[in-house]
Amino acid sequence: MPGRIVAVSMPRPDRMEAWIAEFRPLLPGFTVLPASEVRDAGAVEYAIVWKPPAGLLKGYPNLKATVSVGAGIDHVAADAEYPRGVPVIKTIGPDMTLRMQEYVCLHVLRLHRDQPRLEAAQRRGAWDQHSTPTARDRRVGILGMGHLGQAAALALAGFGFDVAGWSRSGRGPEGIAMFGAEGLEAFLARTDILVCLLPLTAETEGILDARTLGMLPKGACLVNAARGGHLVEEDLLAALASGQVSHATLDVFAVEPLPAGHPFWSHPQVTVTPHVASLIDPKSGGRVIAGNILDFEAGEEVRDLTWIGRGY
Ligand code: NAP
Ligand code: GLV
């Protein structure tokens, strides 16, 4: 008899095996099973998921919490049948934060130092020597100042960039200029390189559109490491064509994998990365997830616990 069950659902069965192997020794007292092998739905107390099939979670009547294998929970919210009274625990942790810092610094520095132009020049065999401003004269703006936005902002400030952040509350770390919900236009107007690290919600969907891209100084750059749903792709293509945006680095897309033949693949002003900004790994992610479940079981506060539909 399996007893108390932790059901795991991930779209890639090859990856799921490695995760389950990590969870088993870390969750004593539970039987950790792929969701497809659960025979007694009533015994499932926790579900650890990435992009769960619609309706899966409402089928567990005694579910205590759902755990997202990642920081974003839009993939859980996408299930219209999700049992709203069941909390969702986001997975973040130090490795995810460090990887996102690395990604944002890498790509902001690349844009700051005009690297796409130098790479294009190399392909032409051209010696395109030109100087670029120093970091202190480059204004970077971060949309979303949560775990990842704050960490990225502090790392960029460490290079000397002139960093500002935008969030609902306008709260952010000391030393970073902050703008609240009402300050979006002013924030964008002072942003040469815009980094999106917002969660995807009804309020933030499509936030990177013709209107907001048009509020940036002409020739600004974009780094989207949050979700494809934040960006209106046709509006970006138009902004690139007009020179309003000079380059976009995109890690996330409306449809993933990015379909063959999509204009982003071959666009000279677009850098595509395959949703790798901060991929969680079973070793470090497994520890964070198991720790959160055990804290929840013990009645301790779980910082990254939230509810679908109640703001996250
Ligand atoms: P978080 O800690 O929940 O922070 C979210 C931030 O966004 C907060 O500052 C929040 O403002 C702000 N925000 C939320 N709704 C807003 C709105 N309507 N208007 C203005 N600001 C709003 O999130 P996180 O852990 O940093 O993660 C952010 C996102 O990164 C995730 O949701 C995920 O989609 C994405 N991500 C991508 C990758 C990748 O590999 N590409 C990896 C990990 C995560 P307040 O502080 O005022 O509430
Ligand atoms: C990755 O995209 C995550 O949300 O952790």
C-alpha cells in the first residue's frame, strides 16, 4: 500500500525520473510516484508539478498543497479547473536566483557593449571599432522586483549600472531607484535596457506592447526572461523595424519551443535563448521543494506559498 502520496507530474518523463529519485530520500513517510502511477487519488497529499494536465489536480480530493517546479505558477493557474482553495508553493532558492543573476548580467552587458553589432561585423569581416558608454551612463530598468528582479538589480548595480525597478508596491532594495504602479511611464522613459522579470498574471499579460515599448527612449533594448505572454510579438517586430527598439534578447515565448520558421529565429536584432535563463535542477531544486513541503507539514511559515487568483 503506498500510504501518503506525493504525486509528480512533468511533461518530460525522462526528466521526471531524476526528480523523483531526488525527492524519495528527502520525503520520508511519503510515497513519491509519477501521477500516471497513482491508483488511490484520495491518498495524494502533495502534487509537485510543471505544466500539469488540466483537471489533474482537482482529481485529488485530499490535496494539501501544489508545488510548482519553478518560480512561475502561471502554468498551474492555466488549469481552469484548479481547486482554488489549495495553496501553491513556488520554488526559488539560491541556485535559481544565482542563475537568473548570471543570465541578466550576461545579456545586459552584451547589449550594453554593443556585442550584437560586433558579432554582425565579424560575420562581414568588418573592423567596426567604436566606443560605448560606461555602465554608469547606462540606465537599466527591471520590471518586477521580487526574488529574481531584486537579485538582478543588485548584481547590475555592482557593475555600476544606473538601475531602477518597477513593481506594484514600489518596494525594492536599498540603493535601487524604485517606481510603483503609477510610475510606469516615468520608469520606461529613463530605461535604456529593459529587463522583464514579472510573473505572468491577468494584469501583466501583454504588458510589453506598442504602447509601453513606445515609452522607452528610441533605440532601447529589451531582455525578456519572464514569460512569453508578457510580450505582444507583432508589436516588438514593428518596434524593431522602426528602430524604436534596437535589440531584443528573448528567453521565453508565447509558444515553446519557438516554432520553426518563426521570425524571431532569424531576425538580426533578436537573440533567442531556449527558456534557459534559470532552469531549476533536481539536486538543488529537490532540496528546496522537499524543505518547503516539510515546513508546510510542520505548520511553519512557507515564504513562497500563495493562492491562485489571490495575487502572486
Ligand atoms: P516574485 O518574487 O513573485 O516577484 C514578482 C514581482 O513582480 C514583485 O516585485 C511584484 O510586485 C511584481 N508584480 C507582480 N504583479 C505586478 C503588477 N501587476 N504590476 C507591477 N508589478 C507587479 O517573482 P520572482 O520569483 O522574482 O519570479 C518572477 C518571474 O520570473 C516568475 O513568475 C517566472 O515567470 C519568471 N522566471 C523565469 C525563468 C526563466 O528561466 N526564464 C526562471 C524563473 C522565473 P510587489 O513586490 O509590489 O508585489
Ligand atoms: C521558470 O521559468 C520558472 O518559472 O522557474
